Amino acid sequence: MPVDDDVRPARPAGIDGTLLPAAPFPTTAGAGSRNTGSQRALRDFNQQRIRDVLAGSGPATQAELARRTGLSTATISNIVRRMAAASLVTTTPTTSSGRKATLVSLDEDGSFAAGIDFGRRHIRIILATPGHTILAERFQDVPPGLDATEVIDEADRLLQRTLDETGRRREDLLGCGVGVPGPVDRRTGEIVYGAILPEWVGINILDRLRTTLRTPVHLDNDANLGALAEVTWGPHVHAHDLAFVKVGSGIGMGLILRGELYYGNVGLTGELGHTTVAEQGQICRCGSRGCLETVASTSYMLDLLARTRRADRPLTTADLVEAATAGDPAARRVVADAGQALGRALASTANILNPELIIIGGPLATLGHILLDPVRQGMHRHAIPAVSATTDLVMASLGDRAEALGACTLAFQQAAVPA
């Protein structure tokens, strides 16, 4: 008996052999697909597609699910019926455009996952349900220079405190998504040279995390998770081609192309911060000279701003944001110069990929137009006019919690869904 969508796009295998995360519209092919000749594999895959849509954008009618997945309404109806019988979703009568419809929601059965965002100087943990309910969120500063084991141990303690405060058990976690600020070699699970956490380079972080956290762990670059969050937790669920740019101590970019996170050959994509913008510029931590990070990272901006201040403590990114928001001319100049340099680098990205959307995220996202305007100026000046005119440039909608929310989504997408 024929089945809709019997030739489905494959999804590539990740570091641990599991499927890589996909946005709600998987359309591209890759290695590591399940057996496409198996009706069960096809059914499981289509069920996961429905689950991803519901996890990404909340309850939807069966007609909306058909539009978003490309499956027929009959196939959607059959899969939803099986999922409801397995208590994976709940269905309720509703109306849509004046007609009777069935609203489908993920069943809040107590399932939850954790998202952990590691920064150069922080750990953020979010516990959330598949239905996008945030159960708890914790943030903790971390002294710079700690080795990977020390930071992971601290994350383990913070996770346990968060679980205890919400009355939940670690063994009930569906899994834990983890974001790190650096390129991850997906063949080995190692952070490669040039990351802003040099103490973590060359260590199999995935193995360390799984041993310490004692739960299924799925690892990705923080910018990738920011992009994933924008199309699942944010307002851009219908975007098929976008770039999420995280501006912090480093500058990374997560790409969603044709509806899926794009990893390239071994996962080392989106290193926008190491684009050369000044041939005779400063030496970068990656060993090159004149990289974008040497003129547009928050570390560089803080160094410049510090020269205009007499302070009894090191300046922070929050100080920069506060000063620029208050109209401080030095802070505004620092942000404007960095923004224009960033816009120039993004022009090259836009010329090559022609994304429909570029999102600027990271700790400076609250600056809004103060940062966005110079980025736009730099991009418009250097991009092909037709590309510039058709690429929307916006600030991130989820603030500095985007990466942890994306990590939660990663955990949900990698969790097994019963047939």
C-alpha cells in the first residue's frame, strides 16, 4: 500500500552516530540515513517531523502540520492518531477559518530536557518541556582559565541544584543539549584550535560531559544552537535560509540552509570571526592576522573603551551596553566601528549564500538599532544591491538565553520517539 513521502531526505549522522538536529522542514540529503526501504523507519521519521514542528512552534492544526511537513492530510491524520494512542500528543476540536479542525499539541507528560550553554565566563542551564514550558533557568559566572574538567564539574553541580529546586530527577531527563563557544569537529567530539576556550582544545568534551552528567548528551557549537532556537523558540519558524551571528568574545555563525542546520564536511562551518578584514591587522588567537574578531569582538571593544576610562575594575560587556545605551560618545563610536566591520564581513556571506535573514545575537543584542544600524550600513555598502535588498537584518529575539534554548531543542530532537 503506497505511503506518502516514501522517498524522504536523509539526515546526516553526528559525532555519536545519532541523527543531527533538523529544523521543522528537513529537505536536504546527507549520509547516515535510516533504511529508506523500511516502512517503520519512514513512519518513525515522519512522526519525528511532526514532533519537531510541534516542539518548534507550539500547537498546530492537522492542516497546518500538513503544510509545514509537506505530508498529505491523510498521512498526518494517521500519524497523529497513532501518536495520540501512544500519549505523545493530545488532540482537541477547534475551528480554523470558520471550519472544524483538530488542534494537535505535544502531550505534557512530564517529559523534560536540559540545555546547557557554556561561555568563556559563564554557565547557563535551562530545563524545559517539549511543549516549550521553561521549568527553571539558572546562570552562574565562571572564573576564566579553569580547565574543562573543573567547568564541567561545576555545570554538574548547577544542574543538580536546578533539578532539586524543581523536584525532578536526573534519570527522568530525556537528554541534555550542550553548546560550546568554538568549532566542534563532529568526527571526534573535540573542540579545535582557535576556540575561545583554549583549555578545552583537544579534549573529547562529549565523553567528559556524558561521564560527568550521567545522562544522554548532545554537543554543538553555540552559534548553531542560537540559529536552531530562532526557528523553534523564536519568531522565525518559517525561515528556510538564515544566518545567526553571535557576537561575543568570539564571533561565530550558525547556518540554516533549506530548512536544516548546515555543518559542512566535518562541522567546522560558520567561523565568521576568522574572516580577514585587515591584512596588516593584529595577530588573532587563531594564528592569523587581521581577523574580524580583532576588530569587532566584545573583548576588542572593551579594550578600546577602557582606554577612555579610569576604572577600579575591569569593564564588562554590561558596562559597554549601559554606556552605549546612555549615549556615551566613546561607547557609541566603539560599537559603530565594530558594527560596520561586522557588516562588511556579512556582506560576503550574503553575496555567497543569499539568505533570507541574518540575525545578530549574543550579549550585545539588547543594543538594538545602536548596533544594527552600523552593521546594516557596512553590509549595504559591500553587498550586491539585489542581495542586500532581499536579505533582512534583525536582532535576535531570545536574548542571551538563545543558545541554552537551542540546546533544549537539540535534546528533544535527538530523543527517541516511540513508534
